[in-house]
Amino acid sequence: MDNFKIVIVEDEKPAARLLERKLNTLGFEIQHKLSSVEDALEWFEANTNPDLIFLDIQLSDGLSFEIFEQLNIKSAIIFTTAYDEYALRAFKLNSIDYLLKPIQDAELKQAIEKFREQRSTFFDFSEQLSLFKAFMKGEQKEYKERFAVKVGTQIKICSTTEIVCFYSENKATYLKTKDDRNYILDYTLEELDNILEPKLFYRINRKYIISIKHIKDIVAYSNSRLRINLISSDLDDVIVSREKVNEFKNWIEH
């Protein structure tokens, strides 16, 4: 077992527990878990810097960058984030790494290996941190919060909070609201997948994108798949494809 001191800074308890289990499986013990900027400032001020920090970017009481603005922490950092993968791809080339939520085992293992390889030069990362911070402030993605749909000669505004799911049928795309109404959209599911908040919406298969707020229950289905029963919906074919089951389970925990 590696003797690294590792700290997790993550405000979502299920995500923190999941990451700890994954790291334990890879042979690492977690020194401490922190859940807010305030807790992190207090802990880092009173303790020796760990070797490695897994750091969520957005915490319940602010951006985690605030920790480094107030304290001089000399630890390696691997960011954990729900930000768009493509916007952050360039930072794979830098000494700071990031893991996109939901965290995949292979990517976690690769990040750990990168840390091991660069450990001797990884700790002086203030310049890269500044670049990353500036980039994130300028590139934080805004996701759609409402859609305008046609109802006869009128226009209706549908908030994403009232949308149960999006689905494709007969080469058209629809949204379904919690009052069980269906409206056609001028978007493909692929386009929607890139403009919807990933913490709230997930594409379970080629036909459906569902809202986590409107899941009634989840039932085991044939061939290791899952069937989703949505609130206020008569849809009976909302099935999580087998290859997405593990990723879906991680998503609902976050």
C-alpha cells in the first residue's frame, strides 16, 4: 500500500464516500475528508500538508480556489468536477489533472499514476493553479433553464424543473412535463445532452434523457438493465441500456 497522505475535499457526501472506496480499492488510505471552504481552511491551517488533494471545484460555501488564496498549501491537486469535458480537455496536458464526474475507475487510476510519475516536480503548481482558476472563471458553462415551445399559435415557456424527460420518436424530439404534456422541440438529443445540466439530466439510452427530480422508482430489468418509472408519466419503455448501468448508478449518487 502506498504511504501517501490523501485528503478529499468534496461537499457531496455520497460522492466523497464513492471516491474513498475507489481509492481504497487502489490501495490508498484517506487521511481526512472535508466538505466546505470553511472546514478546509481550518483543517489545512492546523495540519501538515498532505501529499495529494482530491478537490471539488464548487463547494457548498464557495469555490475551492478560495482555500489557496488564503493559505500557502504545497500539495499536489487532482480536481474533481462536473464541468464540460471538452472545455477542460486542454488541461490534461498540464501538471494539474482533473477527473470528470461521475469518476471512472480507469481515469482515477491514470490520474494516480500521473501523480506518482510527476511527484518530484508536482508540488510547485501555483502558476498552473492560477491559469486553471482564470480559465474556470471565464469558461463556466451555463446550462439551459427553460425552453420555448409552440402550442398552436402561442408560445409556452417550459422550465427544466418541470420537465420529466426528453425523448425521440418518429425522427422528432419531444419534452414531457410533469403534468404529462408533450411538446416538440427543434433540438436533437445529442444537442440537448450538451446544453442540459449534467447533475440534473442523464441520457440513459439512444431514445431518452431523464430528469433525476422526476424519477419515481428504479426496477431491475432483463439483461442486467434497469427500468425507470417516471413521475406523472405513462411511458413504459424507459430503460437504462446495459452499458450505461454503472455510470447511471454513479450519476444518481451525485
